[in-house]
Amino acid sequence: MSPFKQLKKNVIVGSLSFFSLLSIVTSVNAQAQQNKDQDCGWSSLRFHADYLPSVPSKGSKIVWGGNATDGQAVMNPPFTRQFIDRVATAKARGLETFAYLEGPCGDTGGKDDGERGRCRRMHNSFNAKNAPNTENSALKRWEPYTFQQLKLSGRYGIDYCEIDNLNNNVNVPMVPLLKKIKRMYDNQQIHCRLVLKNISASEVYQIKNQVAPNLRDADFIAPFHIFEANSSKQKAAVDKAMLALKGRGAVAIFSFNTDAYGSDFTKDKFVTCPKAIRSGPTK
């Protein structure tokens, strides 16, 4: 056989081998994506800030959520026993879970019902033992306690976390905060995905531009966003922004009763893709 024919034969055999390998790789990737998609599904939210809702039955496509502290000064762990037990029940039934965190605390319906003073005392007490160098201001004193809650989310099986009151009596700069949370999430220090709260459409696009320009970067953000409003006037715009940030199945759930948070949600569904628990710290 001439060298030219031998070379031609090798090229053909090599080409066939390459395309066979490419076909195998493509098939494996497609199967992996199919398996991943099978883990995803449409869910709805069952939550109330004033009491712990009942846990749905096994197989329900519902994310169960409640107030992690129930307005109590709980320290170690920074969750009530009732909330921890209810989360454990939800996880045993194969459900995802959601924790409402008070964050800096603030007013309800434009009035201080004692929440600000209670949280100030609780946060100062926590910081005295765990973060003594924390600035004693409404803008800063809440961070160590709330971040401890975030870091313990994996240990207790909490999949989604909302930090409330970030623009209630204080205005916490959103982009630096989200960058910090993303960094810790990416380093597996935080398990729960962050639920955005009362973020306008333009602010969601700002988050996309400055914090999470692609879906991989946006993994630390939950597929549902909770927005308190008197009407659904802004809903279409916020929904569109969430789709741009998180992709298929992302939505803004509107809450129309700020005095009974969770009692009047829009009946939205969103796509969730459960992931392995990140253990986080042990204490």
C-alpha cells in the first residue's frame, strides 16, 4: 500500500474513531442533563411569618417555610426548636425548606411593635460572645447573627433563606452583601439559596450585571423572589427580570398583606432543582 493510501486510511479510521468518541460523549452528556432535569420540577411555596404552617405530605411539590426564630431571642442554635423539628419533618418527607430570617429587623406596617428593640438586644448579646468587634449600629450589628443562620442552613437542612428588612429603617447596600453571600456559597460555607425580597426590576438587572451575569453565577439565588406590594402592577416587569437572572421557571411571588406576611401570596409556581446538602459548620 502506498504511503498516501495508508495515510488516507489512517485519517478515515481516525475520523471514525473521533466521531464515535464524540457520539459517546454527547450521549453521556445528554443522559446527565436528562437525569438533572428529572430532579427539577415545578413547585409552590407554603409559608407564613406568624406561625409554622403544617408540613405537606410526602411527594408534594411544595417548598415548606416558616419564621426561623418566631420573634424569640434564640442563640445557640439561632433557630427555634419548633422550626428545626418542622424542617426535619419536611426533609424526611422529601420536601425542600425555606427559612424567613429577620435580618436587621424593622417596622411592621410602618410601626415599631417592639421588634427593633428586641433585635438590638439579641444581636448585641450574640455579638458580645461571638463577634465583639462588630460595629454597634443598625446597619451592622445584625450581620454576625444572620450569617450564622446562613452558615448553619446545611446542618439543619434549610434550602432557601430570605433576609428581611434590608431596606426597612436601614438601607443595606445590596451588591456588596450579595457578593459576600455568593463568595461564601461558592466556598460551600452556605447551603441555602438566597430568596430576594422587595427588589425592583431595575435592581434585579443590576444584580445580574454586577454580581451574577450568567446562570452559574446566579446559582446562589433562589428561583422565587418575594415582593410586597399593594397591587400586581410591577409583577410583569419583576417576573421578566427574574427570568433574565435565573432562567426558566423563575418568578416573583407578590405578597399583598404586609401585616400578615404570607397570608396573601400570588399563586405562582417556580422550578426547583434540589441539590446535595452542604454541611457547613458544626456549631
